[in-house]
Amino acid sequence: MELFLFMMLVLDVGSDSFEYMDIVQLVINSANGVECVKRMLESIDVEGDTTRHHAARGEHVEVIRLLLASGASPIRENIYGRTPTELEDPDSEARRVLEEAASAVTNHS
């Protein structure tokens, strides 16, 4: 759980010196097995935001792709009923990536 909180902090606060992708990859690689990764990806903060919500706010496209490739759901809503897609600028690449992933999930359901 501490790794999840660290990843959320990095995505929120960040710094130009951080390589977001490397940090998130390190956190995922440090997880103790598939179930641990799954728990991290589905963990939420006090507003119900997941790592995807935080990555979407920062428009960290490569991080979003990594989280999705690791099994994260693009359609998880926060306590306000908003998905990561709804947090983005409509013309951003981050939104396009999340919408494509959400569409793939809803088409397979």
C-alpha cells in the first residue's frame, strides 16, 4: 500500500527532475506478485481517485498506457462519478488513450 501512496504523490506533486514513467514502472516492478499489482491499481484516495485519475490530471500519457497495460480499468469512477477520461482536456492525447481503452472495455462487456 505504501508503494501506491508513493506513486500517487509522485503523480500529484511531481517535479521536473522526476521521470514519471520510470518511477511508476519501478513501483509496479516492486510489487509482490500479480495480486499486489492489482490491489495497487484499484486502490483509491479519499476522493475515490485511482492512479489513472492522477495520471490523467497530469496528462502523463505514457504512465496511463503503462497502468492500462498492467491491468488498470479505464472506467473506474471516483466519488463524484467521474472516470479518468472525464478529467481530461477533450483534445488531449491522454483523453484519447483513455477513451480508446474505455471503449474496448465496454465493447467486450
